[in-house]
Amino acid sequence: MGNERDAVAAGGARNSGSVVGAAVWMVVLSVLLFWLPLLGPLIAGVVGGRKAGTVWRALLAALLPALVAALLLFFLGTALTGIPLLGAVAGLGAGALVASSVGPLLLGAILGAVLS
């Protein structure tokens, strides 16, 4: 903490974190801790939130992978079946599944950003 304060006092920029880096940490830890239903995403969110630095960056880092996964499954469902309606149904189902696991991740991201 003292080194960070010294760097800011000396005119250096404060290391505020990265949204992409935080999102990667959240995804990797969520996959590795899948066997802990609520604690896994919560722990991943706290780590990613601390990496993000601010609450807004942490929220963006938590929501970005969920949106990418839902859109990817929508487009893959459409491409593999050749029927856009079936791809839309698959995408909505995947979106609902992803949204059900985002709650603890968001809470952890907020806690991690506040703790950093």
C-alpha cells in the first residue's frame, strides 16, 4: 500500500486494473470451482473484482463473459441447425442458464472491488 501511495505522490499513475484481465480471472475460477454451487462464482467474483479495481469495471467484467457466452451459443445454435428460430430458442435457454449463475458472481465482483 505504501508503494502505491509513493508512486501516486511521485506523479506515477495508479494501477487501476483491467476489465479483460478481471473477466479472464472470473471465467477461469468459475470453471475451476464449478463444484461449489454458490461459493465458486462468489470467490471468482471477489478475485475478479479485486483485479478490476473499481465497482463499474468489476460489474462490466462479470457481465461481459455472460453476454459473450449467450451470444456465442445463439450463433452456434443457429449455424449448426440452420434454423434461426431454433438457434434463438437455444440462445435464450443458454442466456437463462448463464443468468442464473451471474448473481453470486456480481455480488462477489462488487465485494472484491470494494475491498480493493
